[in-house]
Amino acid sequence: MNLKENTVLVLYVISLLVVEEYVASNDVKSVNTQMCLNLDNTVRAKHKSCLLRPDTGPCRADIISWYFDAKQENCYRFFYGGCQGNGNRYPSKIACLNYCYVNASIQNNPIPHFCSLAFDYGHCFGQYNRWGWDPLFKTCRRRLYSGCGGNQNNFETRSECLATCLTGPNNTLSQVKTFTTCIPFTIPET
């Protein structure tokens, strides 16, 4: 992110209040000013996988990938090892932002594209109970997962599957954290 984008982001997140109080002392006028910053510290993402930390996995392929940082509301590059890892991994910054970034002014929750994919067992030899969306019957079904590979139609719980594919995700964390910081200073008038 460059300085201009940072400035726009700061102006978007911070609302500025200036309270002025005029004080006269010893025939010198000064302005006592207080600058207050209202900060919104809410973490937002379209999908739960976007809230995960980047995971390179145990392999060493060093594939350039992108992950979403929910605190910064932006995607950053990292090196993926080529196996395992997690769902917060994208081939490009644009794909990452399209999948994860929440525009606070838009409040719709479309059903993700991967809900229409067939469940993919993967290519390893494990057997893990998972849940996958069945687009034909419009419900979640228990499936066996190998432990690696597969696709994003793969959920640890039935409730996570239903919340994502039946009603669309709403993964903005419900606890809104806002706080105000004020910095007092005095400006002498000339």
C-alpha cells in the first residue's frame, strides 16, 4: 500500500473532531485545541477462511501466493510451500480481495461460488469427517476428506456449512471495538 492509499484509508477509518477554546492570558491569545480520533477496530472478512493466519505448510516449494490480513483489510504476498496450509491462500491479490474484502457500505451476503462445486475427497490417505454442500438437495452432507487437496466445499461442522452455503456468509465479527483518542495542544495566535 502506498502513502496515498494509507492516507485514504486513515481518512476513511478516522473521523476528526476539533474542539477549539479561546483563552486570553497575559495579553497573549492562544487557541487550546483538542484533536480526537474515533477509531473502528472491527475485524471484517467475507469468509471465515479469510480470518486465518497465512500458513506456508510443511513442504518447501516457495510458490508465490497471497493471503488476506483482516486487521489491515488488504492482501499480502507470502511463499506457500505447496502442500497443506489453509484456505487463506490465493493465486493473486485481485482474487484475494474479491474473495475476502468486505466493503462496509455493501451489506449483501451472496452464496459463495464454491458451494456449487462437488465435494472433493483430496489426494492424501487420511480419513477425516467433514461436511460438504450438496447443491442438488440444498443441504449439507457428511463426507470423508483425505486431509489435503480438495476444494473449498469442505467444512469442519454442519453448522458452518449451512451458514455459508444456505444463507451466505456474514463473517464480520459481531463485537465492534471503537475507541476515541484525544490529543490536546495549544496554538499561540500571532
